Amino acid sequence: MDADDDRNTYDGPYLSLSYFTRFPTKTELFLQYQWAKKDFEDKPTLYNLYREDERNGITAVVSQGFLKYFYTSFAFAYTDNDSNAEIFDYKRTTYTLSLGCRF
């Protein structure tokens, strides 16, 4: 990522593994694991070390179709960002319930 500001410019590998399947009951399952490492080119504001982040994320989605064109789904996402600059450490969990129509 090459940003105008070196504090937001970084080099880093990214790995993602995912799995999707559809069952005869019109139920769909999606699973994903993501890993990323970021080594930033400049120090964050008011911090004396170069920033290094490692992020792990897990996503799971279950969808169910009904009435030919409609579906509902439930998604769970968890992200853990581990940084040597403590202000950028965080853990985030998201739950999403959706109702939709396919065309």
C-alpha cells in the first residue's frame, strides 16, 4: 500500500482461505480465515517505534433461501488486530442478520 503519507504506507503479505457449499435444502455456508501482516514505513504520530500489525479474521455466513426468490442470512465476523503500537490494538466482533430478494 503506497499512500501519500509514510505513516499509512506499508508492505505486508496477506493470506485468505475460504470455503463455500450449498446444501439440497437451499442452505448455503461460507467460511473464511484471513491473516495479514503490515510493516509501516514511518512511525505513528506521538509514538517512537515503527508500527507493525498482525491481523487475524474469521467470517462465517449461513444463508437460507425461501419462497423461490427470497433469502435470509446470518453472518459472524471476528477480527483481532495485534499491533506493537497499543493504540492500534483492537478486537472486533460483528453479527449481521439480512433479509433479501434475488433477481
